[in-house]
Amino acid sequence: MRVGVLTGGGDCPGLNAVIRAAVRVGARRYGHEHVGLRRGWRGLLERETTPLDRDVVGPLLARGGTILGSSRTNPFKEEGGGEECARAFADLGLDALIAIGGEDTLGVARRLHGELGLPVVGVPKTIDNDLSGTDYTFGFWTAVQIASDAIDRLHTTAESHDRVIVVEVMGRHAGWIALESGLAGGAHAILVPERPPSVAAVCERIRGRRERGRGYAIVVVSEGVELVGEADEGAVDEFGHRQLAKAGVADTLAERIEEETGAEARAVVLGHVQRGGTPVAFDRSLATRYGMRAAEMVAEGAFGRMAALRGERVVDVPLDDAVSALKTVPERVWERVEEVVAGP
Ligand code: F6P
């Protein structure tokens, strides 16, 4: 079989590890031949390919980013884009396609399979961890590690100056990165998009700390949190998503904290550093297991499905399960974390 491989959407640590495992297992166990499509769905539409064999993928396990490049191209944005994908698929002589991506990329994969019958399998990628159908997406724990390392460093400088530092993390409309990095980094308050933010409650906590002689505080805020009166429609990408970093929630929150508590406050936006560099061991291993499963799914003809982690097992689930609803932080999970974060 000739198998196309593409990576779409925001890059994420572990993409290359998936490619490596899918190519190694596909070639060795099943005799598959692989071809990389450049920059996500754009590479399919433009028929821009790059060779993928065992020599190319050999050194990729720990390498960040994606050797295939990525984009947020949405073929269904243009009339007839899906049919054009099907033509390109035939022109390139493909028998199957492995699409590695998040909600948007896998949403396209689902439609190409469901509406046009293309033999596509999916692999769940995103630092946001907001895909349903799987316990974890690869890349998430690397982003959490990067953010919690940063929070550790911010504690010492915040304490030295009796400052409040507001740390903005990524995650779009899911608060998983904020929750886990705030928990691991010992934040004094965590704001996630799933819960209406209360600036008053955060300020109250900061005042309480100051009264107890603790002049500093770390507040972790997810980029998707909308403070009352600060909603901003802004420009959107091809899938209709706003660039949330431009909303500047950390800056606004730091200003309000300063006004209401009198404490000196600073905002730190971690941004794309959370997506950069080598994956942590868990993500290398998970990405490898996903890549292996993707090769098996191609060989088994398990199309329209996505590799998924369920407990300790990597299984496969319908793409529908993955993209029909965002996986956000449930109330009960938030409450358990909040109990510890709120302190005495
Ligand atoms: O989905 C991954 C993600 O990093 C989000 O957390 C963030 O909102 C978005 O991508 C940023 O996108 P871009 O790289 O286009 O700025």
C-alpha cells in the first residue's frame, strides 16, 4: 500500500515521533510505502509531497515540530474542496492516509471519509488535550511540563519582589493546561474557560495572602478565559477560531489585580514556547504507540477511525467520537483541584 502522512493545525511535541513509528511499523511489518504531504491539507490539495522512508524517520523520536510542516488549511472552506482532495488522493496514487491533527484536521478527515469515502485514519494531536474519545492527546504533558517549569521560576522572582504574576497559558477553550500546570506549579489561583471567572475572588485570595504576610502570588489563567466586558470577536482562521493570545487576558487581569489590591502585578504570556522543543518521555512513548496503531489500522482497513488511549491501552475509536464534542474540564475535576489551590 502507498500511504500518505500529514500533520495539520498547530504543531505539537511528538508529531515526528508519530511519523517515525507509523513509517517504521508500516514498512517493516506490512511492506507499506509512505509519502509525506507538506503542510497539512494544503499539501494534499497542492500535491506537494516529500519522501518518507526508514532513513528519513530514523532520527526523529526526540525532535520537536514536524518535518512535514503544518498549516490550518481547511479544504472544505472552498466549494468543491473535498472533491479536490479526492482527486489529489488518486493523482498521488495513495491507498490510505494517516492524518495527525486536532479537532480541525480530524474534522476534515472525518468528512473526507464519511462524505467521499477516502480511506483515512486519524491520530490525536494537540497540546490542548481537548479531543474526546481519548484519555490524552500527545504533546499535552510536554506543554504542561514547560508551563510548570516556568511557574517554578516565576515563584522565586514574584516572592523576591512581593509581586503578583499572572501567567497565561494556551489551551483554547479547554482549561487542561492551566489546571495541570497550575496544580504542578503550586499556583495560588487558576482560571479556566469552563468556569465564569471571578476577579473579585482572585483579589480576595491575594489580599488574604498579604494579610498573612505572604506578599506574592502566582495566578495561572488560560488564554480562553473571557473577563466580563472583555469579549473580543477578532480575526478568525479558516476553521473559524480566534487568535486568543491577542485577547490579552493576562494583561487585563494583572491590571485589575493591581487596581483592586494595590499589589504590584505583572503578566507573563508563555505562548508558543509551550509547543516548542523535544517531547517529554510520556509524549514520546504515547506518540510512538499512536504511530504504531495508525500503521496497524491502515493494514486492518480501520478507516474513519482514530487511535486513542483508553486507560493503559491504545485502541481505535470512530473519528466521530473524537470531533463531535470538545473535551473540557468537568466541574468535579475543577473542584478537587480548587480545594488544594485555595489553600488554608
Ligand atoms: O491548538 C493549539 C494552540 O496552541 C492553542 O492552544 C492556541 O490557541 C493556538 O494553537 C495558537 O495558534 P497559532 O499557532 O496559530 O497562533
